[in-house]
Amino acid sequence: MGWKKTLSKFCIMKKVRDKANEPESNVKNSENIASEQEEMKEEQHELDLKENYESDEKYDESKD
């Protein structure tokens, strides 16, 4: 085999590998983004609960 054929086969194989790896990285990124968004939602929910609890306490104190 000549070096040109070897080089062209190498380039084709590299392109195939790169294309095969792209969806995995996109899936991983979307999974990471989804998990980060879920964590942010949970943190926001906890903050909301805390704020509501504190406002309820203030209301109860003012009511007395």
C-alpha cells in the first residue's frame, strides 16, 4: 500500500471515530446539564420552603 492510501484510510477512520464520539459527548453534556438543572430546582425549592417558613414565623409572631 502506498503512503497516500494509508493516509487517506487513516483520515477516513479518524472522521468515523470523531463522528461516533460526538453523540456520546452530546449525550453526556445533556445529562450533565439535566442533572445540574435538577439540582438547581431542588436548591430553589429548598430556598422557597425556607423563605415561606420564615415568613410564616414572622406572621405568627406579629399575630401574637
